[in-house]
Amino acid sequence: MKAVVLFSGGLDSTVLTYHLLHENAELKLLSIDYGQRHQKELSASTQIAVSLGLPHTILKLPMLAELLGGSALTDTSISLPEGHYAEESMKATVVPNRNMILLSLAAGHAISLQFNTVAYAAHAGDHTIYPDCRPEFADALDRTLKLADWSEITLHRPFVKWSKEDLVRRGKELAVPFEKTWSCYAGGEFHCGKCGTCVERKEAFELVGLLDPTEYKE
Ligand SMILES: [Zn+2]
């Protein structure tokens, strides 16, 4: 498999990268600055890519945020919800059609590299809040990408039915440096420990019974 990985520098896409390397895939990492609130994930993505010696591009498209408002991740006038990641309030963190836009760019890049795969780390914990992480979305986009070029591109989504806990467990097996990954939506010096993704991250380590190496604000 030769895959472009949609790589945010977060826990999920980092575990995905290690998982694919374990399967001897040839990888190109792609991170996209879509005007998100902070740059912490992007700097984490660089660190991890360098440590793995993998080719990595950060595509700078911060003006996308002007088109994709209405989300707490792209519009700083909307406050970030705190609490459990499955709560209705977390829908404020949905960026309109984000995955279709980002995966589409990744697919174009894969075609230009003559790669056969685009990979993303959607998992089952995302489904309640993020419509573009549902298996149905991934299946439909996979069919579409197969028609986007004369050579077929596959959308690889090996974690689409996995829980966050499964991801942490797999990351542990693969010795993923979790401490280098960045999940928090808030983007301070340390993880806030209160936003949806921090809560999900903490909970997953607890469920696996693994010491969480993340530094939280309190
Ligand atoms: Zn947080």
C-alpha cells in the first residue's frame, strides 16, 4: 500500500501512521492548516513526522476558515464547549464538511504521487458528533474516489469501527509516543483536560489501564 495519511498530529492519526508502518505501507503524511484555532497540532505533526523520518507536508490554507465558520474550531468568537465528547453541545466543534474537503485534497495528492490509497483515522467514538466520520460517509467517499481518476484510489479507514480505547490499546502495542501527540481543541501550553477531545483522551487511557503521559493544565 502506498498511502497519503491525513495527519493532524493528534492521537488518532498518529496511531494510524504507526499501524500502517507496521503493515509495511509506504507513507506520505499530509497535515492541513484550515485556519483552526491554534497551531499546536501542526507543530506536533512536524515533530512526529521528523522522528519517523517520513515525508510530510503542511498545506497552508488558513483562509478556509473564512468559508467554514460557525464552528468553535474555526471561529474564535464561538466558545469551546467543555464536557463529555458525546454531548450535544460538542456539535459546536463540527467544521462544515471538513473531512470531505481535506480527504479530497489528500486524494489529489495521492493521485499526483501515483499512490493508491488515502488513509484517515475516523473511529467509532466520532460518529455521534461528526457526520463525516460515519462508516456510511467513508463507504460513499471510497466509491467516489474510485471514480476520481483512471487509476483507483482507496479510502482506507481501518479504525472506523474501533473505539478510542481500541486506538490507545493499539498505540500501546506499537509503542506510539503518545506524549508527542496533541488532541486539545483549546491549544494552550498544556492540554486543558476539559474540552471534549481531552475528556475522550483521558477516558480512553483510563479504560485501557495505561498511565496517561499527557500533561494537563490541572
Ligand atoms: Zn482540551
